[in-house]
Amino acid sequence: MADKLNSSLDDILKTTRGNARRGRGGNRRSGAGRTTEAPIGGVGKTTRQTKPNKAAPAAPAATSGGETKIMISNLPFDVEENQLKEYFNTVVNVGKPRRVLLQYGPNGKSLGSATVIFHKSEQAIKATNALQGVKIDGKPIRVELLVSAAAVAAQPTSSFADRVT
């Protein structure tokens, strides 16, 4: 220790630099100064083998004549599936829907909207027309006919000049 007091700082650093641990890295050597040659032709990336993409389910499905869905919003929170089925069957007189799906929040309460699936598109169109402007408990409900993107894309588009009136 008395030796270090009499020597210069440069001499102390030269003698302790080789055996002193520095910082968190311990005895790790830094990559500075080392060079590694890249393989000839570069590094080939490996791609992960992925499963082929499955076709996304068409949530709103509507084909001409087939199963069709409608979305009803702003329903009272106490409406149940069997009430909607009975309403379409008796009051609207479109026949019994194939399925009624009420949407519920994370706490289990109704969100006031439902998706109704009909066997035929004619039923859904008739139900949509019958429910437009209908008020339940003084509140107007909103009814939308859901169509698939494939059905929309299949429609021929007329020119812009033909559409201008």
C-alpha cells in the first residue's frame, strides 16, 4: 500500500489493469478488437415454417338465397333470445330464425344488441324492412342487413357516367 502512495497514477493503473474486475460484466471480454469473417455468400436467413393461412370466417354471411344475418342494436337490456324468436315468428311473420345471438358484456349484462341468423335471405330482408323505424320503450332500434365481402365484390359495378343522375 505504501508502494502505491509513492508511485504515479499511470504506474498504478498499468499494474492493476490486468487483474481488476470492472463493473457488472465481471471478466467478460468486450468484442472490440475482435473480427470475425462473414461466411462466403453471406448469412442465409432461415424462415419459420408456418401453417397455411386458413380462410377467415366470414362473420357477416349473406349469399343470394342462403343463410343471412341481421344486426339489431339499441334493444332493451331485458330482451331474451326466445322473445326475439317468437317476435319474428308471430308478429313480423317471417318464420322462426335459425339462431339469435345476444351480445353480453364482461359482467354478464346484455349490451342491447343481437345478431339474428335466418335460413333464407328473403326472411332477413323482410325482417329488416319490418323493423326499420320501430321504437321499443320509446327508443328507435337500428337494424342492419349484414352481407359478406364476397357478395359485395361479386356485384358488377357500372361506370361512373352511368351512375350520375
